[in-house]
Amino acid sequence: MTEEQRGRVKIETSQKRVRVYLAGQLVADTARPVLVWEGPHYPTYYLPLADLHAKLEPNGSTKHSPSRGEATGYDVVVDGASAPGGALRYHDSPFSELDDLVRLDWNSMDEWFEEDEPVYVHPRDPYSRIDILASSRRVRVEIDGVTVADSRSPRILFETGLPPRYYLPLTDVRMDLLRPSQTHSSCPYKGTADYWNIRVGDKEYADLVWGYRTPLPESLKIAGLACFYNEKVDIYLDDELQDRPHTPFS
């Protein structure tokens, strides 16, 4: 395993088998993927060229990274399909580990697998952990002074790098104030979330509440529960008002 930290870039070889598909065709199959933290929140997969099953056709584009140098853009071509701009290569990067690797654009591919399980949104970070714990602590949520949820049976989700999230039974939430939203989001650890808007008085707050109806197996404890953004509401934990955390969702 190699690991290097320079600026905000960390590089580490993973032991997982990773497969990538486009239009049902195998693009890559490797047992030596490389995780590259291009930013602080989660890694990206770079895959060995030798384990690529698709063709890379230069498309004349380039992309500059202050840390990784100049990248050349490629179209990814498989039998019957192509992904324009679906790959990048760093031919002369300050990071020599990237020389024989290719970065496939996550959203340009149709399916990603870690071992035999599909993974969504981005690679799982080996340094991120989720713990979901049952609790008897009282969680009360206020918006504009109005109590919109009050529960003594929350599930508290602790996720590396984020504040605790309080998932509450829907029977403890003012469902009469919720309006279904068209918004959905995905997480590689929890699955796909549905959102609600919430109306308090004459004001409606968009996408303030979310829940996972069918979460991934590792997060089944939060199935069918509702969560509010700590950053945007007043949460009382055992009757003590909590500070609003500052996160990318603030």
C-alpha cells in the first residue's frame, strides 16, 4: 500500500475488487484500485490502465489541477456505446503514482461494484464510519417557536465528519405540516432519501426533512424514520437547546 499526503491529496491502494460497466459492457475490472482524495470529503477511484477493458480515445480536452497537474481528457468506448469525456489521465503529474492510472468519471458510467455489491454516488471512504444507536433521550424540534416533532425513541446516527443526526418515528412528527417534495438524494452508506417540505404558519421550508424508506442493509435501523437538518432548526436534546452546527449543509 502506498500513501502520500501533499496539500489536500492523499493516495492509497485499496484491497477491494472494483468493476465498472457502461451499457452493460465491462469497462474495468481490477483488484488494485487506487483511492485518491481530491478533496477533503470523500475519495475518487483511479484504476490501472492494464485492468481497463474499454478503449480510451483522446478528445482534445484538458483539465488542470493545482495539485495533480495537467490531465488529458478521453472518451470511453465500449462495444455499442461511448461516454464522451468519461476519463482523465495525468501523464506528467507530480504524483508519480498516477502515471499508469485512469480516472473514470463516476456519473458517466452506468454501474460501479465493490466486490459483488453495487456502490452509488462515490466510493466508500475506508476512514468513514456510521453508527446508528437506539436512544431514550428526548428530542424535540422547533421551527419558528413551533414544536414540529417530539420523541423519546430516536435513532441517533453518528457519521464521521458530520454532526449527530436524530431520526424520529413519523408518529412523533407533525405529519400535518409535511408536504412531499420532488427532491431525492443518494448516499453510498444509507441509500436514497426522500424529502419533505414543512409548512409552519404562512412560511414553507423546502427540503428540511428527509427519510430513507428502504435504506441499504447497513443502515436499516433508520428505515421509515424522519430527520431534520440540525443546521436549520432548533433541536432540544433532553430539553437543552443544541448549537446549530456549521457543515456543507448549513
